[in-house]
Amino acid sequence: MKLELHAIDILIIIAYIATVIVIGWLLSRRASKNLSAYFLGGRSLPWYVIGTSHGASGFDITGTMWFVAMLFTYGVKAAFIPWIWPLFDRVFRQVYLGAWIRRSNVLTGAEWMRTRFGTGLGGNLSHISVVVYALVATVGFLGYAFIGIGKFAEVFFPWDLAWGPLSSADMYAVIILAITTAYLLLGGWYSVVLTDLIQFFLLTIASAFIAFIAIEKVSPDALAKCVPEGWTQLRLGWRLNLDWSGLLDQLNTKINDDGYSLFGVLIMLMLLKGLLVSMAGPTPGYGMQHVLSTRNPREAALENWWMSIVQLIPRFLMITGIAVLGLVYFSPQVNAMLAAGEKFDFENILPYVIRDFVPVGLVGILLAGLLAAFMSTFDSTVNAGAAYIVNDIYKRYVVPNAPAKQYVYFSYFCSILLVFIAAVVGIFKIQSIHDITTWITFGLYGGYVAPNILKWHWWRFNGYGYFAGMIAGIAASLVPLLIVPDMNKMYILPFSLVTSTVASVIVCLRTPPESDDVLGSFYRSVRPWGFWRPVHERLLADNPNLTKNTDFAWDAFNVGVGIIWQLTLMVVPICLVIRQKTTLLLSVAVLVVTSIIMKFTWYDRLGRGELYLTGEDKQ
């Protein structure tokens, strides 16, 4: 089934693509000055611009298609499912980690390793391990994006482009990747941010319209006839207790295949894993680059706060509108297809609903916005991955004193190389968005946790332990895929977590700690809380006025309040579209109360950490 695009919609899409390429060309001179300009925009952009860009980068086609399928299947409880990433990691960056990271004043997360472990052998090994992790994660994310854009484009564009081993979806993905790479090469980080702003504008308009269409066309009674009992309830139990029998039987099979029958248990596992992953800090990728591109530590915190708002409210208006329209109007077609023996991919609900329910003109705006969504996620990821190759391998180990232009030109080559590898992985290795999502969030992230929590909070942890933990974690996430490729990817989490933890601690204790100079420099500049007493006491000898960071209790409290606050940002638009009034009013009340609390306990305390840097506490 194909969508026949109206000439107006085609013109809107062509105008968008032409605009971003022209923008990239106009920004090329400014972006090519040096690596800081190309990869971080010269740290010249205000927090609300970076936050909007960061939020827009997360508004991707692949993730949106996946969330639509989750909400379609699991109902209002699907608001908890984004914890799989975990979505609340930005709350940790908002409360304290964003400021800690930004104080390093480096270009990439790998370069940040010098701040913690110095430039000796241990520091170099830790640096290399982050680069390896960043490249594995980058290829995984790019392959994930490749699959999503191919599935999406195949529904809308009329030509069958299948060629040799490449399906039509693969070919569409390759073409769109080529366009995205072209403007990214020209404008660097400036192109990333400006495209994100255009995308945010287009998708906010489209999200509001889709939500309005769903509210107008679907009454609560009509929705109730199409969903099982409990679909509109947010309350969690240990079991899911959603029975689609007689409505859409295939969804019972999907729930079983997803492994979500024990829903409450799974959400608790996601929460526990999410807390550990979030404490570890952002993985090396575009999330880290957004934090590092802010103007100062205070703006790094505000950027992450604003990111949650601008991404979640419009995104979940769109997701809910599409899911509701699909449930009421598209379910009969799905049942007919399944009865005829055809297969249906529930991750394709989004493009099919757009095809049938969005009017001319708005289709063009929506498709341009979703293309921008893909481009913004894709270009942010490519830009971050290339930064690690150029800054942390080529500049540091191969050609350390080359002219700035040479590094920028090499960045072009690395970006093209990453896109090529991602296309190969997407074509030959990735079959399901859900599978790659689960592997990244449970397998790959599981191996990241231990060494990255320890680096912040334990003075004795060294570069050797970090290197061992990261490499062991990466291997532990990949080996099970080679041995049992069809296994449930969630089961990789305990294996990768335990393996990386044991490797981190054993190797750390078998090797000497970092030097007093390295530890002292890190503690003075970043000022973390945790097990740093020996370092603090040594520094007191030279600076008796040095103030200890005692904000752990405040930070823990604000993280807890922030997670609840962020959850309401998803529940409110969901309940607004489905007109679940009781849950909507309660969620709005919780949103208001948590916002007021954070005004006094978080916002009014912003900048306090900077006082620690001089040993003063003026509050």
C-alpha cells in the first residue's frame, strides 16, 4: 500500500531539503574554522537553543515509530516504557551531572578522560576504551536510524527501488542518508542545531494538528470499543493483564514476543537499570556533545531541563494521536491482512495512519518534519562519532599539530565512513527496531554502567580499571549476539553488567591509583560528591578554605522529584488526546507541584557548585 503524495506536499518536502542544503552551504565557512566550531559550534549558542536542538534530536522517526507501536499495544502504561533508554537520564544531567561534565571544557567525552585519569598509560587506555565504545554505539544508533527511515519512506514514496540484495526500503534509506550527509559535511554542528530548530517548528505544528484530528474523530466511547480493559489506566501491577483476544489477537503474540507480560517487574528492572545508567553519565555521543557545547556549567543544567519540555509534550501529542487513529480506524485493516495470511509490522502504524488521515498540505509539513527528525538524530550521531575519530585518534595519536583545516577535512572523510558502515549494518544485520533498541539499552548500556559510576564517585578508581571495565562490557554485549543471535536482548544486561563490574574492580585494585596531581586537579575542577575524602584532606593542606560538596541529599531529592515531573510531561499529552479526565487532572496537579518544588530546591541553587571551585560558600 502506497501513499500518492499531492503536488503541494511534494513541493513542501523539496523546499525543506533544498533549504537545509543551502543552510549547510551558507554555514560552511563559519563551521570550518576549527574543530571547536565544527563539532561544538564554538560554544557560542545559548542554553535554550542547545536544549531545543537536543530535544529535537531525540524526536526521531525510528523512536517515534517504536513508541507509537508501544502505546498502541500497551496503552497509557506505555508512558513508563521510555525508561528503557532511560529517558530520565537528562534529569540527572539537569540536576548535577551536566555541570560536572561541562566544567572539564573539553571537546568530546573521550577527551574528558584526561580530566579524570591524566595522560599516562592508564589515562590513554581509558581514553581509547571510550573511543571504542563511542564508535560501537554510534554504528548501533545509525543502523537503528537506517532501519526506521527505510520503513517509513517505503510507505510514502511510489517507486520500487529494489536493487540486487537491497530492498526498496534499503535504497530509500541510502538516498536520504546521502542527502543528510551532504549538508552535515558543509555546516557541522551549526547545521545540526539549525536543522533541529526547523524540525522542532515543523513537528510542533504537525503534532498539534494530529492531536486535534484524533480528538475530533475519536470519542472516548469509540476508543473504548477498540481496546481491552485496563488500556486507559496508568496504574501498574506486577502483570500487564491486557487481553487483546477478539480485538486484535496478534497483539497478544507481540506482548509475549516483547517479553512484557510481567510488565510491573520489567518496569522496576528498567528503573533500577536506568538509575545506574544515569548515574554513570551520558554515553559518548550527541548527548555528551550537546552538554559540552553549552556556554557554562549553569547553562548545561538548564539545557537539559528545557530539553525534556520541548521534546516530550509535542512528541507525545503526535504519538498518541497516531496511535488512537490507528486503533479505531486501522485495526480492521490489520485484522483483514492477518486473516488473509499477510504479515503486518506494527512499527509501520505511524506511516499508514499519516497516509489515511492527514490532509493535503499537512502531510507535506509532517513528512518534512519527520525527515528533519531523522536528519537531526542522524546528523547529531554522525557528528559526535566523527568527533571521536578526529579529535581522539587522528589528532591525539596520528597528526597532533596539523592545521585546523586539515582536521576539518578529515572530519568529512570520517563522517562519510561512518554513514557507509551504518548502512551496511542496517542492511545486513538489523531486522527489528525493537531488537536493536533492546540491545543498545540492555546490552551495550549494561557494560557501560560500572566503570562510569566508579569514575565519578571513587577516588581509588584508575584508568586501568576503567579500560578493563569498558572493554569487558563491550565484549559481553556483543558475544551473546554471536552465540545466540535470536535471544531476548534484555537477558544480556546481567551478563554485561557483572562482567564489566568484576573487570573494573579487579584490574583497578591490581594497579596503582592515579597520581595526587591528577586526582587533585579533577577534584578541584569538577568537585563531585562521593568517596573522595583522602583527596579532599590532602588538598586542605594547601587550601584550608576548600569547601566539600555536600549536595548529595539535595541532588538525590531533586532527581526523584525530577523523574516524577518528567513522567507527567508524557502522561499529560496522552491523557489529553484520549480524554482521560481524571488522570489528566491528577497529572497536571503533580506537574505543577513538582515544578514549584524544583524552583526552590533546584533552580534557586543553580551555580552553587561553582562556589566550591574557589573554596567559598556564600550561600
